[in-house]
Amino acid sequence: MAGNTLLTAVTASLCLFSGVSAWPFNKRQALSIDDIQKQALTNANKVLEGTLADGMTREKCTKDTVSIRKEYGDLSKDERLEYIRAVKCIRSKPSKLPAGKYPGAKTRYDDFVVVHMNMTPSVHSTANFMHWHRYYIWAYETALKTECEYKGAQPYWNWGKYSDLPKSPIFNGDEWSMGGNGDYVKHGGGMMGIPPGEGGGCVTKGPFGNLTVTLGPLMSTMDPALGIKANPQRDGYGNNPRCLRRDVNNHYTVSSLVPTNLASHITSNTAIGKFQDTLQNDTPQMSAIHSSGHFSIWGDPGGDVYVSPGEPVFWLHHGQLDRHWWMWQNYLEADLKSRTSMYEGGTNWFNPNSARGKATDKQWLDVVAPTGQDGIASNQLFSTTAGPFCYIYQ
């Protein structure tokens, strides 16, 4: 595919109840995102208790065994330090990819970046977008547990919680954060009208200060004047050591990521196709929620759709994306069963006429899949408490 065509496709995508219910509000009241979370959690617990059916088969997940994912800022300082330790651990272990095939993959963490690079065309703007990323985040969480003795659950970043993101517990640069903003360097905006923030340079503060990334860039959205080194290979897999850059900004946290917009997105979309399309695609009035999260961090590799998992906060952002879907699936008791199994879309981002996805299609994680858990059918990935999963959101 020609470079301009690819850029166009990437740009387009990045700009990316009914019935009787236990819900105690009437239809005229606008539901807050906190209301939605509360009811989703109530219904998810009913499913685990066996008093509400979601149509999924579960063998091992119960209220006694379910894991609770929490917002990063709600973790205790000790819990944050433990998560940081586990992330640093996975970054210190050697890659399990075939030697020499991906020269930039130096660590076990890099394995996850390579898999995302390989899978990008089939798991963005396709039927696979939501549940493949659910599977992927779970695999990362599992690796932290099995390979680095992490005892907690994968935290998430609640997009609507912090109006001043650089000062949030995630990015304030203290020892309990995920590192600070990038140092300020003069720079312009990026593609799709991303405005420059107060960073743009290397991250030098906090636990992930002075971090080296090696894969990509492949589809950078940063100002070319910053002079970010091009990858020695056109496919982005070459060894390209450089600093982690961020340009953490409030442009999206005060617009597309405000709680009222997040709640409206959940309550106004009744089918999975419309839900995931509106999650990913801009409108003339509003930037897309998914890309707004990525571009609130921006930087390198965080602003590159292919290598964005190289940014340590990617996992918190996509944890929240999964939570957003989980709330949509669970908050309406009357619709929970139908929404849990909804599946719609094509199978290749760059081919609008690609084959339609089937619920029996297998999903792949290659070397980052937990042992014996690669190639799981899509319909086993629809519920966070069925198939290989056993977690809910708090």
C-alpha cells in the first residue's frame, strides 16, 4: 500500500434501557458515568452470583475468585510501587521472539510491542478491536503476575477523573507515578490538529524517567522538527534506541474525555458496531474518545498507532477502554445478555471490503499469550468473567 494511502487510513481511524430494568432512574434523567459504573458493577456481581444470565459459560470465575481492577489514583502508594516494580521487571527480561527477526525487540516488554505492530491492521477499526485488546491487556497483566510475581490487578486510567492531567497521580513525576511529562522543548502540533503541550521532550522524572525505547517509529504523529530518529528498517522493527517522549496535555481531558461525554457515548449507542465506530472516529464536533486518550499522552512512541504499547501508560489507557466497553455491556440489566455477545465489523482496517468477522474467529497473541492460551475464539473473549478471564472493574 502506498504511504499516502496508509497515512490517510491511519488518520481517518485515529481521529477515531430498553425494557424492564433494575435501573432506578427514569429515562428523562441523564445518567452520570458514576451511575453507569455502579449499575454495571451491580449487574456483573449478579452474573457471578448466578441471579442474572449474560449467555456466557463460566467454569472457574466466581465472586470469591474474581479480580478487581482499580483506577491508578485509587491504588495505595504501596500498590502503585508494586505495579511499577512489575513493569520494570518485565522490561528487564529478555525477549522470547526469534533471535534476529525483530532487531529492536530487546526485552520481554518489547515482545508485546511487536505483537501489537504485527496485529495492528486486523485489530483496529475492525470487528476485533474491543475484544482483541481485552485479550491483549489480560495477557500483559498475566505476564506481570507469572513472570514478575505481581500480586495485583491491571490498573486503569479513568479519563474523566483528571482535568489537569500533568498533575495527576499518573503523570506528576513523583515516585508513585508512571513518570512525569516530557521535558519542555519548543515544538509544533501534530497531525489531526493535535496542539502542542508543555512537554514534547524526553521523560526525565519519576520511575520511568530516562527510559529507552527501541522499536519504531512507524507512523509518528509528532512534529518532524523534533528530529526523532527514523527507524533503520521501513517496517519499524529495527533497533532504534532513543528516549521515551511525552507531551501530556489537557486539550482532550476538557473536551472529548469529560464525564458527560463518556456517559453519553455509552447511553446513546445501542449496537456494538455503532459503539466501537463512534469510539474510534472523530466527528466535526468532537474528537474520538480512543485517540483522545492516546493523544493526551502523545509523544514517542505513545502517539504512534503501531508502537503505542511502548508507552508504559498505554496499558492504563486501554484498561480504561476495556472498562468503557464493560460498562456499556453491563449497565442495563435487560440488555446485558444481548450486548455481551454483540460482534460486528470487517477484519482488515485498510480493506473496507474485507471479510466480515465471525464470532468463532480465532484471535492471536503469539509469544505474549499465556501458556496454552493462544488462538482463542472471539466469542470466548466477550465477557470479563468467562473464557480465560476473571475480573471486573471498581
